[in-house]
Amino acid sequence: MPRGRETQLPPPGLVHYYYGDGKGKTSAAAGLALRLLASGRRVLILQFLKDGHSGEMRLLAAMEGAEVRAGLIGRGFSWTLSESEKEQTRQLHDDAIHRAAADLKAAQFDALILDEVGTALDLGLLDREGLLRLIDSRPKNCELILTGHQADPDLAERADYLSRIVCEKHPWQQGITAREGIEY
């Protein structure tokens, strides 16, 4: 058979987990999304505890084959949310997981990025069992990328790639606030 005409099986979908207190977890996931899109894959990005308006997410949302969905109720940081906002955020996150599971089952996407999913789990703002069902029942060729601050044991156990991002020095330690185009 001539070279290049072999029937290729879809590659197996592996799990990537970027975690830690250092800068670059979302950026690493966004870079992988670009690589996937460049190879013709369709990518769904769910952002937990974020509004979906950072620079890389705005660009990814505008690209063919990508969809960005964000989930944050209220303004500010997770620790400033009222109990009502926490409950609404939890429901929003759980709904996003259920919708993503349906989209994957219908073969709408080839890859799924769950940005800050580990943090949402750590804060109790996401149903653990629903998330684990999604991870374990996703199509075999679906690439899965997870990010978060803590190394959640259930997520780390399922990871094929486990990368810890460590902050050794950061401008916020000197009072420099987040800068557009750099941190968001």
C-alpha cells in the first residue's frame, strides 16, 4: 500500500493534569488547545471559577473548532462569594459537566479542557462523582486536559501526564498586580 494511505486509528485519548501554585497552567492548556486545533481536532474548554474573558480564551473562542464555556457567579474571587453565590456556582459547574458529557457522547469534540477543575473540587464547588464519571466514561480517543492548584488524588491517579507548576518567584510578591496580556 502506498505510504500515507494506511488506515489510521484515532490516537488514544490521554489525561494531562497541570497543577500547582505557579503561573502557566491555563496557558499550557491553551497552548495544547492550539496544537489540537491546528491538527484539525475540535476542542471544548470549560473554565471553572473564571469568566472566560482572558486573552487566550477570547482568541480560542473565536477559532473554528473551539468552544469556550465559563462558570462564575458573582464578581471577584472564590473566597468573596456569598453562600448563595457558591451554591449557584456549584450548580453551574455541575450543569457544565453534564452538558460536556452529553457533547462528548455525541462526538461533538475530540478534546476537553477542564480549567481550574481541581480548584473547584478543592473548594467543594463541583460534584466529585459527576466529574469522575465524565473522566472515566469519555470516548477512548478524547484527550483530556485538567488544571488546578492542588494535586487532587483522584485526578492525579487518572493522569497520564502529571505536571507540577511551582512558583519560585512572582511579581505579585512585590506588589505588582495582574497585567492584561500577561496574567490574563
